[in-house]
Amino acid sequence: MQTEVKEKPRYAIVASVQLPEVSDVEFEASLTELSELAKTLGFQVVQTFVQKRNSFDRTAYMGVGKLEEISMYVKRGIRVDELEDEPQEMDASAVEIDAVLVDHEISPSQMRNLELAVGCEVMDRTMVILEIFHRNARSRAARAQVEIARLGYMAPRLREAAKLAGPQGRQRSGMGGRGSGESHTELDRRKVRDRIAELQREIIAMELERKTQRARRLERQGMGLGGVSLVGYTNAGKSTLMRALTGSEVLVANKLFATLDTTVRVLYPESVPRVLVSDTVGFIKNLPHGLVASFKSTLEEALDASLLLHAIDASDPGFLRQLEVTDEVLKEIGADELPRIRVFNKIDHVGDEAAQAAWTAELQQRYPGCVVMSALRPDDVSSLRAAIVSFFQQDLVEDELLLPWSAQQLRGEIYSHCQVLEEHADEEGSRFRVRGEPEKLRSLREQLNPGSQGREKEHWEV
């Protein structure tokens, strides 16, 4: 009988500098977000240290006094009764701080000096996000993209590691005493460059393969196909929306970046035209530029889509900042001009029914055409689905088709590519009143009964 091995809890401190141009609300929201990122990474945040400064300290990010305060806290450790989840069978003085999490991206020298000052590991915001992406990436493409971003982040930090190693660790002797040889740092940096180049070649090959697969899929399913992409801030409920709209089992977790790899499913019940829904990686404030660049292929579904569903957490007081972040990232990847429906999700998290109704009315007044809903309410999901189908049916036209008795095997073609409004039979065959795309209707008419469609309307009247 196997016994479950529980992972040892890890505890972290959050440290941040508030600059004059950053408001208290924005500052607190960023700290809360870092704590959520830490939770996703498996840390429990036990204390937060903040300092107001005109600029970051160039040497160690924070001032000397604040560093001493953090160092004393780290050395003291934390008592069990200070923890949210008290560990079992542990001495009150035995709980140690595992890491200090900094709510900015800091330089390699600042990180090294900060670690020396506080006496434990230091991770900046970028490193935390990269580590989450590294753990959550599942597909070959996502893993390669994350590795490129991590290598790009680590490259400038190799010099700091060489400084810590000292002169003996930095230098490698030359051949036969001639020349100083190649330093460890230069070798490591060259290895990093070579590995990045290798991964980039792999990604290019995977992109070509993915484009070929997508072209084949479109060819099989016909051109009567609509594309919807779910975008938005991480943890806005996109995966729950995806599952509700498509009836599929996709990962739903109350964690930031629970979804990294793009998932594509068919809108259910199926519509005319058929609509594919894709769920993309969530956006976040200060997403490392390396990740934005490397995840462009993951976000390609957003660029291919005809319609974006911009999911927003209606219950989050900081939703305006989330809106801005999503708009910025969409602009960066060139998807800001696509048609968009703003979907304010999680309205069921906003107080009682009266509070929900009031907030719904305010959001609809602020953002005309938006959808305010809960992905857990079937009626709300049906309304959103109707809005999606309506978008794709706005250019459809009504027409009449005759399916001769000799061509009844093509009945499936009509139902696959058209919305059948009415059907009846006469001596010539089955007559349909349908709604569909003009080009597809023209193609069907030619397949079904070339040369005889001019008589359809008078037969329909009989």
C-alpha cells in the first residue's frame, strides 16, 4: 500500500518599493497579485515589507534600514501560530523563510546583493512567472518557448555567478601556456546562445507543422467555419467559460496561469456556421517581454480568430487595470483591431442579488454591448452563446435549394453548412429554405441541381 507523500510547505516574504508615481490602490493590487503568483508556485506568503522611495536602490533594490529589518525577520524565523495553515509536528521556532519575492524585475547585481543582505534566496517577479510557466507548460512548443525565455533571463546573470566564483572560477587555462583561454562565463554564455538558436529552429519547424495541420483541419471541415478566441487576464475564468461553451473537460483551477497551451474545441450545441473556440494563456501585469515574444505562437489563435471574447473578472476591484493590461498585450501581438465582446464573468461573486443587479446595470452602462454573466449559470452561458452565433450569422443570407431524389446523399452537406429553416418534399425532391454564407450557397446550388435553380421559387409556392 502506497502512502501519499506530502510536499514540504514553503514560506516566503514579499518585498516591494513603492515609487511616487504609483498609487496606493495600484501598489496593493500588484502585491496581492504577487502573493497569488507565489501561491501558484507553492509558497505561503507570511509577511510583506514595503518601502516608499523616489527610486530603487541601485545596489540592493531597497535601502539599508529595510534590508536589516528583513534580515532580522529571516534570521528569527516564524512561529507556527503566525501561519495560516499550521504545520503538524513542528517546533514553534523551526519554520524558516525559504525565499524573498520582489515585486519588480531587478538586475543581477541587485539580486546578488539582496541575497547577501537578507540571507536567503531572492526571486524577482519575472523569475516567479518564468518558474510558473516552466512548471505548467505541457506541449513541446510551450516547453521550448518557456526555455528560451528562461535562458534569455539567465544569460546576463551568469556574469554575477562568475563574480561570486572568484578569479579561479572565472578563468580556464589556455593550451600549452599560450593565451589566457576562454572564461567559464564566456563558455556558459556561448552554450546559452547555441541552445536558444537550437530551440528557435525547433519552434519554427513546429510552427510550420501546426500551420499545415490547421490548413488540413480547415479543408476537412469546410470554409464555413468561425473562430472565437478567449482572451483576458489570468484567472478571469476563461477555462470555466471554455468548458461551459463547448461542453468539454478542460482544466479549471483557481490558480494564475493554470492554462498555458492553447485548447481548441467546437461551440456546443453546434451552430451554422460551425464555430471553434480557443482558450489562450492569460495575461498579467508586467508580463516579461521575453514571454510575450516567445508566446506569440501560443497566442496565434487570437490572431486567427474572427471574434475575441475578452473575459474580465467582474468581482475584482482592480478590473480596470486588468482591462488595460489585456488591451496592451493584444496591441503588442497585433490583435487589437479584431471585433471583441467584453464578457464580465464571475458576477455571482458580487454580493447578493441586489448587489449583482446594480453592478450589472453599471457595467452595461459603462460598456455598451458587454455581457455580464456567471459561467456557472446555464442561462447566462446560453445568452453568451446566442451572442456569438449572432455575430457569425450577421452576414448570412436566406435562399432556397432543391435536393433531387437522385442526390439525397448530399442531404448532410446542406445540414452541415446551412441553417435549415424549412423543408418539404414534392415530386422532384426535397426543397429547403436555408440560411448560409452566400459563397457556400452558390457552391451547394451548383452541386445539387445545376441549371434548374431558377424554377425553385415557383415550386416552393405550390
